[in-house]
Amino acid sequence: MPQVPLLQVPRPPSSSGNSWKTPRYVVTGVELWLGDRFTLDAAASEANALADRFISHEEDALTHVPWPGEPGVAWLNPPYSKQGGGQLAWAERAHLASVRGWTVALLIPAAPTTRCGVFCGLNADEILYTAGRIGFIDPTTGRPIRNNP
């Protein structure tokens, strides 16, 4: 079965909406850890996609079955709102994709005692935690947020 690394991080501010970008250094670090590059960004827009192929909000990665193209390595930083059923729905979708042959790196808040955290603990091949807070990239200014709560 493909690896399903899980990177749990602090949640960005609720006022941030769903379009904040993950800093490239985070994605590059996960790619180096996996030993492979991402072929799909499973929750992105043209403005913030971190792979050549991406699934947009309109295409909806939660219901887009199967994900486009041959199974490969997918980056998934889902929206931080409760859109589409929240983090648990995204974790379940990442798991389904892994069963179908994808290697999925899922970036979610570090919350191991939530339903989502328990699901991931039971289904992820690996769980990674960041050593500090990630400064997600503001879609308006293009700059990382400071003091991410």
C-alpha cells in the first residue's frame, strides 16, 4: 500500500479563508522526505497550486472520483473552513485516494484527540509534526503571516 504521510500543523486564523498558500519550503521538505515530487495538488487554485496538475474548488476533490490522471504523489492542504464536512472528510478522502494507489501528503492541524486526528492515527502510514508554526502565504500580499496562532 502507498505511503500516506500526514503532516499536522497549527491552524491558520479563521479569518484567512480558504486560499492561503503553503510555503514552498514546507512542500519541498515533504518531497525530500518522500523522495518524490508532487504530481497533483488536490485542493488548489491556479494562483496557489504547488504541482503542475491541481483540483480546483469548482472541481471539488472531495467528490472528484477518481482523482485525475494515473495515481502518483498528491499534496493536499485542504481548506481550513468546515467546507465539505471539515478536516475529517478530507482525511477520509486522502485515505480513499491512497487505497486507490496514490501517495498522499495531507496537511492538517495538529489535533490528535479529535475525530479527524483519531482517524488519521488509525489510517496514516506516518504522522509528522512541524517543529514550529508555519507562516502560510497571504493570498493578497504574497507574504507569510507572522505569529500564526
